[in-house]
Amino acid sequence: MSRAKILVVDDEKPIAEILRYNLEQDGYEVAVAYDGEEALAQARKLHPDLILLDIMLPKKDGFAVCREIRRLSNVPIIMLTAKDTELDKVLGLELGADDYVTKPFSAREVVARVKALLRRVIALKEDALGEVLACQDLQVDTGRMEVMKDGHMVELTYREYLLLTYLMRHAGFVISREKLLEEVWGYDFYGDERTVDVTIRRLREKIELKPSEPSYILTKRGAGYFMGKKRNV
């Protein structure tokens, strides 16, 4: 996906231009927006393959932009934040962001995150096996990238879909947060385990009847997460 379209949204022009340069050096097509309203206009016009979205933006902040984009699209979003606080990170993930990077960051780290996420998106789209995984009344059709519960479609972000599919394919096995970061997020460097916890919570809110009393994705205290035994359809 070397010619993937990336939308960089940051009101600090030097940062935006550094990211543009490094992404273009890796062969990506890059557009830049400097405020929230311009970001939404560019997203609707360009249909980017991934968005790098700063939180602190004029006109509309990154949280508002992420919320509006998620009403229309499941395009991968990586949040850029200058605040290294749990609240900002969690809020971004709760609104549907797939990942986040805290400033100050190295441009190469951001490019590595972009590559890791796009690799997984490509793998999903190229999955021609058409395998259907099921757990209780939850079904995942990997060929169509569709999740059904009780016969109704469940809308997931790419990261939520990746996480659910991985857990279902490894049903019955307890998977540590570190392993999930490695396999689902593609980190070959340190990642924040809270990212896993928040994404699990979002998944539970979408697929569980009572998210506080989950029956699909279960927790093994001190070890990780697991899903009940799968069955192939």
C-alpha cells in the first residue's frame, strides 16, 4: 500500500510538514489540514486510507473531528496528542481512534505506526478464505469483514475488528496484553497496555448484552483476555 493516501491534521505547520516529508519519502500520498473544519472537508473529499489527527486544533478539536468521521467511516485514525494523560488517550480510543502517539514523537515512530496499521488493513481486505467464525450468537465473516450478532450487523473500527478476529481465531486461549499489542497492533516496540483494555471495553459495549458481565470476551485476572471455544460455520 505504498501509494496509500494519508491525511495529516495538525495546526503546527512544522510538525505537519515533517510528517508529510517522511510519509512521502516512504511513498505515501499525503494531504495536510491545519484545523478541524478543514480536516472534515478533506476527509469527505479525499477518502483517505488513514488519518493522523492532532487533538488540539482550532475551529473543531480532534475529539469532535474523530466523532464526526466515525459517523461516516471506519477509516483508520491515529490520534496525535501533546498531553500524556490517560484521560486524553482513553477519550480518543473511546471515540473510535485506532491508536495514538504522544508528542514529542519521532517522525519515524509515526511512520512505523502507520505502516503497522495499514499492513493489517491490507491483510484484512485480501483475506479471500471467507472463513466464518462463531461464538454463541456472534459471527464474523472474514471474507466480507462483517460481524453479526443475533442476525444484526455490528459496526466496528478496523482495530476492534482485528482484535475480535484474533481472539476468535485463538478461542479458548488466554492472550496477554503484551501479545495482543504485538499481534494486533503490530508493535515491535513498547506499547501502552491501556490501549488494549480500552479497545476490549469498546468491543464489549458493542457485542455484550451486559458489558460489565461479559459472556464473549472474558478476563483472566493478571494474565489477559480470552474468548470461549469457537466453532466454524
